[in-house]
Amino acid sequence: MTDIATKLGAAREYLGANRDDARYRDSPASAVIESGLRVRTTGPDGAELMSDMSQGVGGGGTAPSPGWLLRAANASCIATLIAMRAAEEGVELDTLEVTVDSESDDYGILGLDDAVPAGPLSMRVQVRASSAAPDEKLREVIDWGVAHSPVCDAVKRAVPVEVQVDLG
């Protein structure tokens, strides 16, 4: 915990003195269809994950769906930010579990009704945590973590998306 707090403090100090270094293009994720709807996505330093759709829509069901990976990314990012803030605030977490689910309507993804969004209609974040710290302090740490999670922010906010297509 002390190491996390020390490194976060150093990062804040550095970026406070070097504002231009705070903004950058994130490392890309590159997805390639392997077979059917099974997709291998790769990133920096050998990072790799697989996704697949359920058999009901023509996939093989051999890996998590991209939608589940979005929820997993949201849950793990929120948990990470809560843990980072807890370290900075000297709050020792006995337990921390973040669960994210969503509500969807397949009419959107299958194009049965263009008025229905293809993505989730809503998302729910449930945090279960315990600590010797006062409940008010723990709640403050949790709220800060949720508010500063980049993945949660991207889900909540309309992020401009530029699509580039190369044919041939």
C-alpha cells in the first residue's frame, strides 16, 4: 500500500510540473477474426485476449463476449481505482469486490429496430467492501474510485469516435 501511495504521489508531482506529458494516445488494441465470430485481440507487450459470441447468434461460445469484456473492464478498473485511492488515503481494505452488470435489448444489436441502441441500455455497479476505517471514509474512497475510473467514465460519457476505413 505504501509503495502504491508513493508512486501515485510521484506521478502527480511529475505531471503537475509537466502538464504536456499528461495527454497522450493510448496503446492500440488490434482485433482479428480467427474463425467464425472468434476474435483474437492483441496489444502491447504481448497482451492478448479472446472473445466469441454465443452459439445463439452464430458464435462458438468459446470465450467471453465483447460485451462481457466491457463489463469486466469496468469492474476491474473501478476496483483498481478504489484500491489506489485507499492506498493514498491510508485506508486498508479487508475486502473489495466490484460487480458490473447491464441491461441490453437484442433488437438493437441484431438491427431489428433502429430506435433501440445496440449497446447496453443501462449499467449497474455494485461495490462490496470492508475496512477498519469509518464507513464514511470508506464510502469516500469508493466514490472517488468510481468517479475517476477511466473505463467507467468512457461508459458514462459520450466519447467521440472517429472511424477510419482502409479497403483493399
